[in-house]
Amino acid sequence: MSLAIVLSRAQQGIDAPSVSVEVHLANGLPSLSIVGLPETAVKESKDRVRAALLNAKFDFPMRRITVNLAPADLPKEGGRFDLPIALGILAASGQVPTKGLDAYEFVGELGLSGELRAIRGALPVALQARAANRTLVVPRANAAEAVLVKDCRVLAADHLLQLCAHLSGAELLMPFANVPPAAHVHAELDLSDVCGQHRARRALEIAAAGGHNLIMIGPPGTGKTMLASRLPTILPPMTDREAIESAAILSISDQGFNARDWLKRLFRAPHHTASGVALVGGGSNPRPGEISLAHHGVLFLDELTEFDRRVLEVLREPLETGRITISRAARQAEFPARFQLVAAMNPCPQGYDCDLRGNCSCTVEQQRRHRARISAPLLDRIDLHIDVPRVPREALRTGGGPAAESSEAVRARVVHARSRQYKRCGMSNALLRNRDVESTCGLQTADHALLDQAMTRFKLSARAYHRILKVSRTIADLEGTDTIRTPHLSEAISYRTLDRLLAS
């Protein structure tokens, strides 16, 4: 047999398209060539494969070896094809049987000793292998990640020799045990740690209950970062689908995925010097950015006004669509980005609360320019704007206080409110489309007049109008009522601080 075909998977965004590794042995001068649009790391695999086969005591065929990675127009990158190329050479030269190879998919990088090393993106590969009803063979370092995909049969090997013994029937590998890790608990953080700030805590609860975006405005040291970091502790538990989507993005990122973070809602806090590419993703081989890494989690932008305005503007589309498409000359990739945005900013350039205390010399025009660093279209996409004032010294001395609710207590109300939303519309209130808002967030006649007055006074846009209705619906859900009442609408209107400032 001079031809062997081994199945593998490439990486294209969060997808893992199928790749057939075709190995042909022909007469001629000894050589090994790899075709099929391989990148540098794939071309270098011929040296790793040759050394691994020799060190594992296999015969390396002294013939003309051609390796074709099909389809030819799909870019191939990384060391994931080392293992299927090595198996293809062994099968084509008759050193391992070819029968039954089509029931497996192989990915893995080879060390020079024949050791199998981890690859990036094992979770998307496992999803596609399950869909194809094939057994996935991965390095043992990737097995805990791959078995998170239910009903995917995974074999884990440490060395090329183990795998060849399995294919030959000499010593079978047992399927890797599917033991899902326990749900991650943010035990080190709790909402009861926050001193005072009852209004901010209330806004945080509303944001968690409806999946709303939130911006906090206040001087330094008032607890904005502390509040933001505790939002994941009151969010509802992740579903299996959400966990798989979130883990798949981490799996293809440079940082990789740790199975111990399964079911953990991520909290991403990029520095204000981050570039647009770091935030949305990019590169010649597109990689996910911070907004995709925060998928089904929280993206916290501290010192919002210090971010480059052009960087912030790239958030506008993913905030609406929940996806980001990265286009390059040679390829295109689409990543999910359904994140919850929490931002924090100072009220003036010096950071003090000028409007209330007059602690700095900023003029009204300086404050206006400071706030103007954030465009009105971006602010329109943020549902809740709240003031976070300085905490009284009495509250600092007493700490969170015995009356401060824990994250567990708040989370119970959030879960109950979310369940009402999913039962009613199948989604959180923040994701309601405009036509759903009209049917779900109906107001009484007097409340229509109140909202019209607020629209005129604060010069609100149509987008802000719908977001006020969504927040009102969430407040009503937290109270367990089916109708939006005047107090619910009034509270929702009060969470438009920046609209009031810009209109003044």
C-alpha cells in the first residue's frame, strides 16, 4: 500500500473544517514534500515527523513522499498535523494497518522523541468530530478539554507508540473518562464586601437580571472597580451551550482553555492602552479579541475616557449584533461577542466630583469635553448610567455591614427574574428586538406621557427610548409583576445620568 488517508481538522475562526491528510509513497530520490497551502509551522513538521519516527524505532521510508492536505485552498497552520502526517507515512509504508483509520480523527503535535504535545483549539475539533460521528484522538494534555463535549468519544495518548499499538490491536486505548469539572464559584469575591453604594448595588442587580450594559460615573476610590468585579458573582449559572461557546473561544486563543474554568463566566478587563485589534481581534491569522473572550461574560472597561475614541467606536456593532467579523486580504473569520459591558469613568479630567462638591478647578467646558470623549451613539447602547458618589466615612468604618446582602441572595432574585424572561420570550430583556419591545413592554397611558416628557427634556434617541422600556421590564421582573408600573418606569429613566448631563 503506497497511499494512505488520515482524517484531521484545521482551525478557521471557531470552526474546525475537515482536512484529509493524503500520503503517497513513490519511487525516486528520497524526499518529503507537503502541499495544500501549509504555513511555516506545517512545513517544518517534516523534520519533526522524521525525527519522531526514527526515535520511536520505526522505519522512515527512503522514497519520494508526498503529503497533500486537502482541501488545497484552506490555509493550514500550527503543529496539529504532525500526528496525522506521521500516521499516514506509517500506514502508507505498511507499518500500521490502514483498516479502520476512517473511523478516527487525529490532531496533535509531535516532539522529536515521539511524545504527543497539546494543540490549540481542541474543543472546536471535538464538536466537529462528534457531528461526524468519529472517534477523536488527541494528546493527553487536550483530553480533559475535548471530553467536555457530550457524546464525543475521545482517546488520549502520551506517545506515538501507544497510538500505533492501539491501531495494531496490540494494546487498546480506553476512552477518556468524561468527568465534568464542578461549576466554578467566585468564592473570593462577594457583593457584601461593598461598603454603602446602595443605588449602585441596585443598578448592578438590574444589569445582571436583564443582561443590560452599565456605566458608572464617579470620583476615584468610590468602589466602581469593586462593584464591576462582583457582577459575575450574581449572574445566572451558564447553560451547557453557553459554556461550550465560551470555552471554544478560549480554546483557540493564545491563552488556551483550562478545564477547571468550565461554567465560569469570564471577567475581562483590558487596559485603557489596548488597541482596536486587541479589543475586537485580528492579525494575519485572525484571533479573537477581548470582546470575544468575554463572550457570555463581562467586559470591564475602566477609565473609559482614557481609551482611544476610535478604539471605543469598534464596540458599537458587536454591542448590537453579538458578533464580530474580521476581514483580511487572504481570509475572513467571524467570532461571537455576546458580552455584558460594564464601564467606569471619572466625572471630570482631574477625577473629582466637580458638580456636587467643587473639589477641583475644572470648568464646565472642560467637563463637557471630558464627557465628549465618549460618542453619543456608544452611550445610546449602554442601558444604565449611574452616579457612584463618595462613600461616607461612617459606612467605611462599619464595612459592608450585617445588612449588606451577599451575592448568593442577590443571585437568587436575578435567576428568578431571568427565568421569567426566558419563559416569556426565550431571551433576556436586553436582547429583545424592537418589535418584541412593543409587545412585551407595554405602558399605561399616564406612563406614556411621562416617557415622552423625559424624551423631550433629555433629548433621548429612539434607541434610548427602547432601552428605557427594556430596563423597566427588568425592574418589573425583579418584583415579579407582569405589568410595568410608574415606579418601574421612573426608576429606569433615572438611570440615564449621562443623558441628563449632556442635555444640560
